[in-house]
Amino acid sequence: MPTVAPLDLDSHCIATAWLNDTPHFALADGVVHRLDNGHKWTEVHDGLLSACFDPDHARLITGGEDGRVTALTTDGTVETLAEIGRKWVTSVASGTQGAVGFAVGRNAYVRFADGRQREFQHPRSVEGIAFAPKGMRLAIARYNGATLHFPATDGKPTELEWAGAHTGITFSPDGKFLVTTMQENALHGWKLADGKHMRMAGYPAKVKSFSWSAKGKWLATSGASAAIVWPFQAKDGPMGKAPLELGTRGDTMVTQVCCHPTEEIVAIGYADGMILAGRFADQKEVLLRRQGKGAITAMAWDGEGRRLAFGSESGESGVVDIAS
């Protein structure tokens, strides 16, 4: 059985990340905790809404209720990247070449590494944002579809339409597919080369967590009593193919998924605080953590895939060491 080093915090954990091999836990109250030769913390916002890991610069990008976008480095230094007044920063993303994207109401912004900033206005609120894995391309999830911007040029945006409210967004690691989570219990996808649609439905609940496998062959998702894992090996993605179902438990929902950085394995977090690991090849499962207090809301593997940092809605957090 893997060992668990617990860290009891007192607020909903929004994100976990490893900065220079140190686990960080970003909480809704605006404080980021880290386990760095003892328990340390940094007050970053007056209320935290969104956070993402920037692997290129080993920093945590955060957006708050105070209208600020910040970058936190491993020594606890906080750099303010943008200030938008008293407006909520509801989504953040890190891109190539040090670019950072963030959403405020109906507007999406891109801040370049040199400090320049571009604003993209939309008729309805921007719900989710993501950068393409290569090049400078920003995707936003919106009502009735997604929009692709090219922030470094004045090119016209590409509109991808599909009826309904789109709430989150992700590019496949090879940049060939774009997938959104929806307000209804479904995902929607587009093959970017030809705009072909991919509808991934049948979930009993909303999909709030997704994670691509190491080589981008699989997309793991929450929203059911198992991790629903869609195959993306074929040129048309999962169209006409059934997903894998890993870690099925009849009595509780999957709330968080996080694919291993090198192996075809996914960590699966549940509404009752349990965490399992499931392997795609043979659907074998290993228990990583027993039930706890509160649903799992954040997970992140370290670079070697040996340790898993996790956080929950109750603040119960910690690190699972699978090598022990």
C-alpha cells in the first residue's frame, strides 16, 4: 500500500502543483501552501478562483476575486502579472514563450512575456481558456461553441459552433483536437483540420475534470461512477469508439482525474475522498488513498510520476508516495 503524508488545511483546494519538486496546494481562501522542509504558505489573493501550473517556468499562475493575475515561484515570491480592477478572474492558462491567458467576464486577455497585453472581447462570458501546445493560439469556451484567437497577429478568429453552454476547454497534446466540457452532461470536440464534430455524451453528471495521457492517446474524464477514458489514437479521435471505464464504484462519483506523466495510468479521485490508480492496458486498479472528508478536487503527479499531490473540498490534502 502506498504511504500518504497528510496535510490538513482549512479551505477548499482548487489546484495542486509541483514547483521544483515541492508540492503546492492552492486554496479558495487565496493562500498557497507548500511542503518545503516543513509546512510554509504564501498569501496570494483575497479569494482564489483559478490556478494552473506553468511547467516551462516552474511557477503557479493564479487568478483571484481581487482582479489580479499572479505568478508564484517555488521560493514563495509572488509577481503580479495583471490587474483588472475589482473583477473576478475566473480562468487562467499558461502558454508557450511565457504567455499567460486569463478570462474576466466577457473578455479574454493574453499577457506576453515582455509584459504586453491583448484583449479579446466576446458577446457572452468567457467560461474557459486554453493555449495550443505549439505556437501562439488561444481557445476560449463560450455559449454555443468555442473561438480560436491568434494573439501574436491580427488574424481573424476561428469560430467553432455547437449549441449549448461550453464551460471548459482543452487542446490535445498534438494540437489536432479541441475538446470542451459542457453545462449539459457531455463533452464536445472538434477535429481542427476539417472541423469535424465529436460528441461524447452519456455522462450521469457534469464533467468537471479532464486529463490527457502522456502521449495524448487517451483523454480521461470525471462525471460518472468510473473514470471515462476516450481513445484518441485514430485520426478521427473517439468517433464511433467506446471509452474505457476505469475504477468503477457503484456508490460514489469520480470528481477528479490526473494522468501519469509517463505511463498509461490515471489517478482517479472520488466524492468520498478515495483515490485509485487505474491502468489503461488491463484496467488493473491500485488503492492509493482510503476514503476521507470531502471530495477530491485537485491532483498532480511529480515529474517522475512517483508522488501524487492531492487536495479536497474540505481542505484535507497530502502527498501519496507510490514507490514506498
